[in-house]
Amino acid sequence: MKEQAFMHKFIFTPGVWQGEGQITFSMAEDELVFKTRWTLAPKEEERILLSQTIEVDNVPDKMVNNFAISDMTASSFVIELENNLIGKVQGKGVVDEKTIAWEFRNTPQQFEGFEIYELQPDGSYKVRAEFTAGEGLRTYVKGTIRAN
């Protein structure tokens, strides 16, 4: 694998990242504030394991997403997402010198979505994401993450 992907510390370097932002839903006008914590494990057997915990203000339950990244090349990777709501889905990721992104499409669970992480000059990332789960309800996410 060429080293281009490793210019990014997020995802490709073990450590902890924290962030915050807003979540909105297509069926509601409310904007909910969230905090997130990513824990990135060292690469093991050509796979990188990541865990993301999301806490939304005034929502008692935390959401935990577990990711596995594999089949990495200089510009792409395979990503698996697993959580209590959707089970396990597989998607495709891309990376260039400024951006890390992935998408899930045509999954058996009717879960689709994408996440885009744009590297900022200070080493943080702007985050944009959008998801839908079968019934037309869309979830929109925007925020930032930075190394802990």
C-alpha cells in the first residue's frame, strides 16, 4: 500500500479522537447536540478496528458503532459497520490527501448513508454525514473531530 492514506492520522493511526456537532432529522425541526469519541486500535492482520461512541444531549442511551477497515489501497478501503440498530453492513471508502469518506448502499437492511471527513489546517476534521433507514426518515450530521 502506498503511504498516501497514512497522511491522515484519523482512522490510520491508533489513538482517541473526540468531537461534537449537530444532528437533525428530515421529519423534525429540532437540532440535537451530540458528542462523539472514537477509539482507534492498532492495525492487526491487515484490519483496523474502530469504536465510536455517540452521546446526544437529553438522550439517556449512548450509541456505539463498531467499524472494521480492510482491503486498503492508496485510495480506497472496505469498511464494515456494526451496531445494535442495523446489525452489520459493508461499504466502500475512499481517501485522498484532504478527505476520508465512505458510503453504505444497497444493504439488506435498507440502510444507506455516507460520511465525509475533511482535513483542516489544524489537523482536525469537518464531518458531514447523511443516513436513511428504509422509511424515508433521513438523519443529517455535521460537526468536527480532533485528536485527544
